[in-house]
Amino acid sequence: MLMTLQSYFVLAVFVSTIVGLIKYQQRPSLVFGIALLVLFISDTVSTDQIIKSLSNEGLLTLILLMLCSIALEKTRLLRLVAMKVIKTSYQSTWARLYGFTVLSSALLNNTAVVSTMLAPIRNNPHHARQ
């Protein structure tokens, strides 16, 4: 049976993954992520195949929302929003946060709003953590 060029490529990625797992035992997620990325970039694996292989589409959505919120934490926009929402008065902060959450939840997914606002609330310098 004759192997095609794509079969050799997939075999090389497979062997490289095994070698990577042996060499980088503390970082298996990185090894598998790189292998998947190589297969995706080479168009060996499609986006639909990746999504269908995951056990739960809801989990994929949640992971993507968390990644977006982590990216938003790094932006200046979220710091500006946090400066407008968080004040020294607890009641003022609560009212502003409530208003912001109501308005943004009307337009965005609630999970995204909550996960995005977690870091500014957690890093609030004015109020003690309870």
C-alpha cells in the first residue's frame, strides 16, 4: 500500500508529538497545542473537525469567553471602565457596577460580562475582600 505525502506528514507530526511528550513532560498541553496548530495550519484538520471532536460545544464557548476576558483585562478600555465604576464609596461602587452590568448584559453574554469584570473587582483597592 502506497502512502501519500499527507500520510507521511501526519506520521511525522505524530512522531514529533510523542518525542515532545517525552522531552517536555511538564508541558503536555503545549505539545498537543502545537501539534494541533501544525495540523490546522497545514489544512490537515478543519475547524469543524476540531469543534466536533470536543466533548461539549458549551465548554468550547466558555473557554473562548474566558480567553476573550483575559485579553480584555490587558486592554486600557477595561481599566478606564474600572476607574469609572469603582469609587471609594461602597454604595456608589455597587450602584455603578449594577448599572454597568445591567446595560452590558442587555447587549452581551452574561458569562462574558461577569468574567470580564472579575479582575477589576478583585483588584479593587478601596474595599476589603470578603
